[in-house]
Amino acid sequence: MDQKEIEQRLTQDFLDTLMPPEKSDQFFEALYGDASEGAYNIRLKFKKADEKQIVLMFDLTKRPGKCLVCSLTYGLPTVFSRHPLINIKNLVEKIKEKGIDVAGWRLGETQERNSSNHMIPFYLDLV
């Protein structure tokens, strides 16, 4: 399966169903007890693919009036990998339902693009 075919299956609309906008508030509600304490919105985006791997990104965008501080995001790969609201295993299952044979997954380290945007790579290894 080439990148074009994978992109046709993993559209932004589909990825938004896996990680809908309201999930950010639910995540911060669970984490802090108050959704308004959240400093960023979380969105799942497609980055690239080849015959061996798909790379998606958890895109973390600063909320107005909040501060996206590095210390808040560098520990997130570990939190995301286990958090029941993010539910990575379910995300992988939904991707498999699109006919994509995923053999395994892992989250990379947080990447700071700028003070308003950080990203966490989500690697999907293909069969």
C-alpha cells in the first residue's frame, strides 16, 4: 500500500472522528478535574507513509490565553500511551478497520515546533 492509498483511507475527516475536538476537554477534565485548565487542543494528523510505516502526529496547539510550556508536553507520550480517553489501542483498531494491516505502534518524543505548537509522533508499523 503506497502513501496515496493510505492518505485516501486516513483522511483528516476520519482522523477527526478518532480524536474529535471535544476529546481535548474530556482529557483535561480527567487530568485536572476542570477542562478549562487545559493549555492546548489535541488533534490527530497524517504526516507521511511508506510501505513499512505510517506516521501520524498528535498535534498540540496552544489555547488562547494559555501557555504551552515544554514541561507540560514532554511527558505526554507516556501519558497518551496509557490514558483510557486517548485509547491508542482503539485508535489502532479503527485504523485496521480501514483495511490497513498494523503490526505494532509506538509514540515518539514530543517535538516543539514553536511556542504555540508541539507534536507527538505516532508511528504505525505495517505488516
